[in-house]
Amino acid sequence: MSVEIIGIAGLPEVGPGDDLGGLICQRAELEDGDVVVVTQKVVSKAEGRVVPIDTDDPRGHKALVERESVRVLRRRGDLIISETQHGFVCANAGVDLSNVAEGHAALLPRDPDRTARRIRDRIRAGAGVDVAVIVSDTFGRPWRCGVTDVAIGSAGISPILDLRGTTDALGRELEVTEVAIVDEIAAAADLVMGKARNVPVAVVRGVDRAWFGEGTVRSGLVRHPSEDLFR
Amino acid sequence: MSVEIIGIAGLPEVGPGDDLGGLICQRAELEDGDVVVVTQKVVSKAEGRVVPIDTDDPRGHKALVERESVRVLRRRGDLIISETQHGFVCANAGVDLSNVAEGHAALLPRDPDRTARRIRDRIRAGAGVDVAVIVSDTFGRPWRCGVTDVAIGSAGISPILDLRGTTDALGRELEVTEVAIVDEIAAAADLVMGKARNVPVAVVRGVDRAWFGEGTVRSGLVRHPSEDLFR
């Protein structure tokens, strides 16, 4: 069994209202069962979520981060770890100054699951193929240094693979039963995207077709604060 | 640019003292620049880290988890989130009852970075190729439901890709600068490993050769408690 991850380069610079799904159809030779991973940055640009900001005034950035947060969990220096309206816990509420024009900041898409659904529908209409779509972003995490890409939106794939009731190779019921496959796919896609290369889209080909299905990141993967041992 | 993830099946059942690196050489056609990902479970079996346990007595499991912990962070019901002697924060100190013989539990390898180094050396000696090696395990995390595979040991690859001083596609200095590439590779490998299939090894082919280098998970990726905003 093998899975292939293919970086899709050569997209033009994207702006508000651009047809991202259509651009992907033009650049990528998609097949049924592919998972198309699209970075938050290019989605935010297409959805007009890039806003002007006075980068010389740290208060402007801070105010923006607070506006995008529903709850601040931690502060250290300029860093704010907060919960967004989507339920994500991340640095600076996802407000990002890199890979956008000088004097601007990119905000998270308002509803990344909806974004994924629209791109999926657009690809089905444009290329006649049935794919899953993941919108990815780069988050830090407690306990471990460094960032990894995770899914902030998805369509056409179960965000969590539920193995409850299945058995291991020795026939014993599995303890670890819920695998966050959309996060694993987002992380895999980052292996060809990098942060500095201009590769905002990747195709992950060959994942288990049984993973295709219903669900959203928001309803399936975001942990409710009351269930979280660290909030 | 593309990356391929190839599952290596067909390894025999592994026991204490078995030559895991040698078995991998026999089953996989490795190339220079491959990253070989090996699951914790098969490493623990090869290193004699499977211990008998009275599975009918929950106190036995709990005592084992506490023995493998240096600090307990949270308890809820039977679940203990603790810090291991390696500095990992995970459920039940990594003590795992699945995919081991009835009445036994697998403990984490004592030094997974050393394990990775030994397998890497063994593959170089046996197959004449220069690969990186990652030992992976399945951890939960705060904020997000489900588990993902992460690296608990590595050799021949920088655990963190440090992009500080590099610029984005528009020439601006990057904000997100340290990418936990070994965790992303471990997550990618899980796409072909699954939890229920008998695929304890995967080869990740085509990652950026510039990522090959020095470092260990313990020294480079484990966050020191004093640097952690959530401990």
C-alpha cells in the first residue's frame, strides 16, 4: 500500500472573489479518491480575509488578535494563545503576517468547513471527479516544540476515523480508537508545501477509500472546552 | 514535487533481541534519502519492553503507568495524562495493551532516539544506503479530538526545520519558523500503517534532502516544562 503527496505549484496570486476550486482544476490532474489540501493563506486571500494593518504599531496587531478571539488562554510577551470563534486554540488567533502583502494581515476563513465543501463541489462540477478537501493551517501545540499543519476545515472525508469495536492484528479490541486522519493528511501535505515555497495546494492520493464520508472539523474534531483536561 | 509513503508489511512477529534493522533491510527496497518510520510497538517488542500484567486488576495497570511517569498532569477516570522520563506528555505514560499478547503491556522504548540511531546504522551496514529513521507513537493532544502519530525518536534528520532568517514567497521574513518535520513525517506514515493493519514500518521517499542532519527528538523537539505555557 502506498500514498502519494503531490505539490501543486504555479497558481497565480489569488485575490478576493477568485475561483480557487476552478484554479485547482486547471493546475492539478485530479482523480476520484484524491484528497485536495489547500492552505488557509490562499483561502483567506480568495475570501477577502486579508485586512490592512499598521505593522509599526504592535497595538494594532494585538487588537486584531483580540477581536478574532473568543477567549484568551495564555499570554507571554507578544504571544497570545487564544480560542477562536471556530473553537480552535492557536497562537494569535490565527492572525498571520507572512505571505501577505506588506501592511496586511490574513485572518482565518470564517467557516473553513464551508470553504472545503465549496471547493469540493466546484471540483466535482469542473473536473467531474469526487475528491475530499481539507483546508490546512499551521498550529503550535503544548508539550512539543515546533509547529505542524492541521486541518481547520474538511469536506467529503470523516475527520476522525473511528476504530471502536475493531480489533488489532492479534484480534484484541483496540484501545486507541479515534484517529484524527484529516490532521495526519494535513501534516503529510506540508511535506511538499513547506513554508517558503509557493505551493498552496497538495494532492494526497491513495488514502483508504473507506475514510471518505461525512463530517466537519468543527463538529467532529474540535474538542469542546468542557471535555478538555487542559482548559 | 512529490513524496511517496510506502507501507512495509510482512514482517514476522518480533520478539526480544530481534534484529529489527536487519528485518527491514530484508523486506524494504530502501534508497538513499528515504525516511524509515518504525512504530513504537514493534520497537518495544524487539527491545524486550513488553511486560506481563494482570489485565483483570486495574490497579496493576495503574501502578505500571505511575512507575513509567515522572509527573502526573491530569486524571479522569482510568485515564492518566502524565510526563514520561523522556519528557513526553501522553496518556497512560505510553503503556499500551493493544497489539501485544494477552496479559501483557508494551512500555515505551527506554531511549527511542538511540533506537532510531541503531536502526539507521544497521540499515547502512546491511543495505548500504543512507536513510533517516523515526520511531513513531500515537498520542492524543489538548484542544483537538482524536490521536495522531508523532515522532518519539529520530536519527539522521533534523527534528525541527528552522526557517528563521528565511523569507516567504513575497520576500518577507517568516513568522512561523520552526516546523516539527519529524512529527509531520510520522503522521504521514500513519496513513499507510493504520492501527488495525499489520504494517509496523513505512518508508517516506522524496522529502527535502536539506532536512537530513543532526539532532534528536529528546533534545530538539521535547519542550521543557519551564517553556511550556500549559504546565
